Amino acid sequence: MELAEAKLKFIEAWGKLGSEWGINRTMAQVHALLLISPEALTTEDVMAELSISRGNANMTLRDLIGWGLIEKQHKTGERKEYFYAEKDTWVIARRVAEERKKRELDPVIKILGQLTEVKGDKKDPAFKAFHSSVTDISRLANNVNKTLDTMLKAEESWFFGSIFKIFK
Amino acid sequence: MELAEAKLKFIEAWGKLGSEWGINRTMAQVHALLLISPEALTTEDVMAELSISRGNANMTLRDLIGWGLIEKQHKTGERKEYFYAEKDTWVIARRVAEERKKRELDPVIKILGQLTEVKGDKKDPAFKAFHSSVTDISRLANNVNKTLDTMLKAEESWFFGSIFKIFK
DNA sequence: AATATCTTTCATTTATTTTTGAAAGTTTAA
DNA sequence: TTAAACTTTCAAAAATAAATGAAAGATATT
């Protein structure tokens, strides 16, 4: 396989995976493009490589900055902005986990906590089923949460090393 | 808060979380409804509770069966099909993890493996960056994969218990 | 302060996903 | 075998999400 073909395949695969996990396909593709680029790229480069509009490229790049996955760079003597992706995959995984936890998990954990407190007739099967399910899910969600907190602080080698050690 | 209101809130929250993670909102809502229902429900019940069409209810229920999250039940002397949700949240989490791994992670890991093998000019920065990023991601994905395999076999208490032990 | 270069915005358009509901299909029972 | 009860299908409609591109907004340069 040629490098050019391989690049396209990677960008495509990353975009597909992203879209399956609720991340805009284009955003995942732009991220993929920058990930495998040794140089920082301009908006024009991104537009050309992926055949997308200026508006789309601009918004997507801003979003990626919001996720902490890329950063702006300025070259001396040039006005154009360049974009460069964080290359350490463990850092990437942590950033994504961190953001999604903050944006999606935390709010739902809060609601689950409230729903756990709802009082009702302990003889009512509907209430019992509700309370029991919500309590269980709340507990699991909190466990996931704690595990994520740990992961956010951990080094990759330590994290996976420790997990594999106890489970081998 | 009333039970009725709490139920709605739970269904809404579950639907939102699902849609943020690439799972059809209605499917997540139907799942939520069945999760907190002590009794198995019919298609009619689901249609009424969530105000959705027959076609939608039918397809969604079939999908949920495909995910291993609900099952059909038959009551003696009745023709109607009833649907009942698995209530053990750890089993639910495992089923979802299992399916998503199979549907989404495994294919991408396969592609990454292939891309890791792509040969090129070791002096070319573009090739070096590509190879290095792809290799790193491939390694991380395989670690995630192994961790999921472990989780799929584990008991919840053992899984989280062990993780907390080493990270406290 | 006028111009050139680059970035951002956002009303429209386009594409994708989801839902509907009527019709067709299936199964049971009289 | 007919009809009633229930389930599934799928083309069309509706809802949602994403992309476009021209215009407006910045910022630096002459």
C-alpha cells in the first residue's frame, strides 16, 4: 500500500469511528489529518486535503482546540495560523475522556443522584423497580467516574501495566 | 419529586446520554422505560408511554434484543409479545461493551494493524509521522481491547474492587 | 487611513438520520 | 378457510445535523 492510500484509509477509519461514538465525522477526519502530519497545517491545507469549505474547516479546528487536541502555532514573519496536533496518544485519550466526562457523564451522574433520592411507596412495585434500577446505575456510573479520575492522573504505562498485572 | 416525574426525567436523561454516545435516542429511551418497569411491556405499552409509532417501537425493540439488553416474553393464553429488560447493570454494561467492541473497535483495530505494516521511506518525515502515530494508536487500541476482554469476563465487584485497590 | 491578508460568522442549503403509518405478512383460533 | 390479532416492512415525510460560501470582522502592513 502506498503512503497516500494509507493516509486516506486512516483518515476514513478515524472519521468512521468518531461518528459511531457521537463525534462529528469531519472533526475526527481533521484530527486524523493533523495527527499524521509532521508539520503544522493551515486552514487552507485542511480545506484542500479534505475538500471541505472554509467555514467548516474553521469551526472544526476551533472545536478541536476546545477539546485540547490541537493548538495554534504562529510562524515568525507569517500572519497565517498553523495548527498542530498533540501526538501522544495517551494524552489524547485522556483529553477525550476528560472532556466527555465533564460534558456528558458528570451531568447524568448528578441527575441520577437526585433520582436516587426520590421517595415513594415501598410497597409499590413500580417504585421499587425504579428505585432499584436507578440506584444500581448510579452506583455503576460513580464507579466508572472514579476509574476515569484515576486514569486522568495516571501514566499510561502505570495504568495499563497495573491493570494487566492483576488480571493476567 | 413524584415518581411519574422522576421516571420521565430518567428516560430523558438516558436518551440524551445515549444520543451523545452514538446510540439512537429513542432506543435509549425505550431501554430506560423497560429498565424501570417491574413488568414486561407490550409494543402497545411502549408506543403509548413514549408516544412513538408502531414501526418505530417495533424496530427499536428488535434492535434492543440485538444488543442483548431485552428479551421477548410470552404469557400463557396470550398472543401478544411482552418485552422485559435485563436489570443487572453490570450485565448491561458488559453487553454494551461487548457489542461496541465487536461492531466498532475490532474493525478499526484490524485496519490499524494493516496500516502499521505499510512500508515507506524512513527518511521521509511524512512517512515517519504516519508510521509513528498509527503505531501508537494501534498499541493503545490493543490495550483498550485487552482491558475490555478482561472486563467482559469479570464480576463487577472483582473488576472495580481490584482497580480501586491498586489506585487508592 | 487605505489596503491586503487572514479569520469568523451565520442564513441557507445539503446530507443524514429518524420516524411515521399504511400495507403486507404471519400466526392462532373459531 | 376465514377472520381476527398481532408483527414486520419500507417508501415517504419529518426532524436533525452538518456544510457551504459570501459577507463581515479582525489584524497587520504600506
